[in-house]
Amino acid sequence: MGTLEISHLSKRFGDVVALDDMTFDVRAGELLGFVGSNGAGKTTAMRVVLGVLEPDAGEVHWEGRPLTLDTRRQIGYMPEERGLYPRMKVRDQLVYLARLHGMSTSDARASTDRWLDRLGVTARRDDEVQKLSLGNQQRVQLAASLVHDPRILVLDEPFSGLDPVAVDVMSEVLREKATEGIPVVFSSHQLDLVERLCDRVGIVRSGRMVVVGRVDELRAAGPRRLVVEGAQPASRWTAGLAGVRVLASDNGRTELELTDGADDQAVLRAALAAGPVRGFGDRRPSLTDLFRDVVSEASP
Ligand SMILES: Nc1ncnc2c1ncn2[C@@H]1O[C@H](COP(=O)(O)OP(=O)(O)OP(=O)(O)O)[C@@H](O)[C@H]1O
């Protein structure tokens, strides 16, 4: 199993620049979370990988070679606009899709039944897709991306609209596929989930991949954050501190950002001078914090 390499993709729709020299890779056996604001270019990038959209420039390679029609058939894709036939029965539809990807009828049936069972929709297998709830349609859509035993997984917002149990099942399946050695990339706005699940995260802004790495690496690269409990109000004791910015201050809890060279002991001394301090320590930024930092860097 090889790496999926997305190199220097550019794509415009009229005046809109959807992709602007986007480059990143998805390694064999990893789960990559693809995050970014609405309209940042995630869906466009995924559609280019799948080959349903031609880029203006750039290339996609897998195992060191450009993706061909044949290798693209080995991608399991979950589109954002769910692409099932509403009037077709669940099982028939999955068998049909697996056959379309070259599976024999008996393999297609076996694989369909296995995935329906795994995703908890066996009881609905003879129902038309349109009669299923949205969450169950989504489970079927995931089954559709997996039924042909893909060697690459590209999933556009697979978690949106799922109940917590379905989120767990979906997470488990994606993790398992990565463990099998498949490159797995999925987009999501549920950053807590991405943080928990992914090996690496890529943050997209205005068609460019601006940051990519493990969440702990991204954290280490950002400014240090401190939490001080007690010593209110913060405005009274933080004003004279060099390199210190107040991020939030309420209910006796102050969050600070320290730029290079700021002295945490000076912060503690200033806080103590203002009143009793009950808590003092580092605050690990969440992926949501990191995302906000990256997105706000864009503002002038
Ligand atoms: N077929 C199209 N025609 C015209 N503009 C398009 C088309 N597809 C995408 N765009 C534009 O390209 C930009 C990127 O859109 P894209 O759907 O890739 O973003 P996204 O990151 O997936 O957003 P979201 O998180 O909202 O799903 C947007 O400005 C969008 O309006």
C-alpha cells in the first residue's frame, strides 16, 4: 500500500480560486483529518483526487505513479452530496456498486452483507434508500465506499449528522482500515473528533494547505498558553507584563498567551501580588484553538 500524494493542485471556478497550489500527502496506514472553513476547498480537492473534476494545474500520485482510471476505481469515496439512488433497495444498490468496481456477484453479495451487518443496517437491506433516516442513509453511503474493498479511502464529511453510536462505529471502521495499511483522508468540522481520531491533521485555508502535522506537533509550534485561577480582575495585574496577551478572563479563571521570551514566573508574581492564586499551569490548546489561530492569521 502506498502514499497518496496531492501536488500543487490549482482550480478556479470563474473568479473563485477554489484550490491554490494545494499540496499534501496521505500516508499508507494513516488517518488524515482534512479541516478548514466553509468554502476552503476540501470538497474540490477530494473531487480532483477522485477524478470527477479536472484541476487547472497539479497532479495526484499513488504509489509514486499518476492516478489512472484503473487505480481510481480502487478509491472508496463518500461524496458530500450523498450519491445513492433513492428508489433502489439498500442491498441491491450495494451489490450493484461492488459489481461496478469489478467484483464477482457472489463476492459482491458477501461483502455487502458483511458491511450491512457491521454498520448495523441489515434490518433495512430490503428497503428503498429514500425510506431510511438520514443517519441510516449515511451508514449505507459508508458501506458503498467500502463494499469493493478499496485501497484508498476519501470521505467527505462522513460524520455529519450521525448519532453518537454511529460516530463510534464509523470511527472504529476508519481506524481499522488505516490499520490495514490503507491511506484514509476525511473532512470534518467536528474538530474534537478529528483530534481524537486522526494521526495527522491538515488545515486548509483559501485553497491552500497551511498546516499539516500531528496535533501535538502543531501544539508545540504554537504560542504557549497559561491558565491562572484566582487573582481577579485580570486587567489589574496583566497590564504591565511584556509578551502576555489575555485570551479570556471570567469566573476567576484567566487564560493567557505568552509570546517568545515572556516569563511565566513574572506572570505568577504579578498574579500573586493581585490576590490569592489557586491554580497556575499550562493549558494545552485544542485543535479548535489551533484552527482558530490558523484561520485568524488570514485576517489583516
Ligand atoms: N462547481 C462549482 N462551481 C462554482 N464554484 C464552485 C464549484 N465548486 C466549488 N466552488 C467554489 O469553490 C470554493 C471551494 O468550495 P469547496 O466545496 O471545495 O469547499 P469546502 O472546503 O468543501 O467547504 P465546506 O466545508 O463548506 O463543505 C467555494 O468558494 C465554492 O463556492
